[in-house]
Amino acid sequence: MKRKIKVLFICTHNAARSPMAEALANSLLGDRLQAKSAGSKPGILVPQAVQAMAEVGIDISSHRPRGLKELKGERFDFAVTLCKDTEDICPFYPEADQYLHHGVNDPPGIDGTEEERLEAYRHMREDVKGFLLRTFGN
């Protein structure tokens, strides 16, 4: 049996972008990779992220945002940063063999109605899904 690729998704709060990426990766590509996520300053799971994922049949409601320190010593084949501006915001994880960056806007920073904010999470979900399939789907 071939070893699964280990991927760590990183954003600041591990409250929307990275848990969504983790769940999408495990759901879509779980036969070839094992994904986890973490952040530098773990926050509170964003309800709109939970809802956007539920719309495609993926339940992240039990995700507990975790800090990078909780993964200390764990090796990954890839660390993928998802913050829009990696130099200023996204943390670095030293125990990965390769690094990728896919900048994604942080929907909590978007003003608008509840529906407009939810739409931003849907857009982010599809953006990350496309990135995953292009990068790891072959």
C-alpha cells in the first residue's frame, strides 16, 4: 500500500480557511493524502464556514481550532499557507519538506449582509477545492 502524502494547511486562526481546506482535502483526496490544519493564534470556528461546508455534505462542526505548537515534531510532506499575505500574517512550520502558498481572502473581514458573507465562504470553498484538485489531484 502506498504511503499517503501528509499535508498541513495553515492560517492564522484555524477557524475557517485551514479547517475547510483540511476537510475538503480529506474528503476529495483522502485516498492519497492525509490532511491536518493549524494556526498561529487559534480562534473560534466560524459558523459560516461550517454552513458552507455542510452545503456540500462535509461536516466540520466538531473541528477544534488548534495551534501549530500542538503539532510540534510531526513531519509533513507539504505545508500550505492560506493567508492572503504570507509574509505579514501566515506562520511558518519548520517541519515540512515542501511549502506551498495559496492566498485566500479572510471572509470574516468582509462587510455585508449575512447572505453576502456566506457567499464569500462558498467562494472560498470552491477556490480551495480548485487549488486542491490542481495541486494534489493528479
